[in-house]
Amino acid sequence: MTASVVKQIESLEANILTCEQRLEQIDRSKRLGDVNESNRNELKSEKQKLKQNLIEYKNELRTLRKENFKNAILAAAILTVIAVVYMSFFS
């Protein structure tokens, strides 16, 4: 892993936001009716791809958040062990 978990989470959240905004734009264009039939088909295809990407991003985000939680628990456990060792030797 080259990037930290937090940076990966931030990146995925940005990707999710971008997908959601584009989906809103597509829905708005279709509602206003300012697209012809070929563009409508392209938008439908793009919408399907965006929805699939959104599902993948959300699943990956869920996994990264779990990993981040595990790392936080591990850090707290290590800190607790260090504090106990320090107190037992220097008290």
C-alpha cells in the first residue's frame, strides 16, 4: 500500500461524490428532455456504469473503514501496553 488508509478513504469519498453529482446531472438532463434519442442511450449507458462504479467505491470504502478501525484499535492497544510497561518500571 503506497497511500495511507485515510488518504485512500478521502480519495474514494471524492470519487463517490463525483459519481453522485454526475448521476444527478444525467437525471436532470433526462428530466428536462434536452437530449435526443442517441444521447439518451449514451446517458443511460453512462448512468449504468456510474451506478456500478458507485457500488464498487462504496464497498471498497466500507472495507477501508473497517481496516482503519482495526488500525485504531491496534494503536490504542499498543499505547496501553507501553503505558503499563512504563508505569510498572518507573513507579
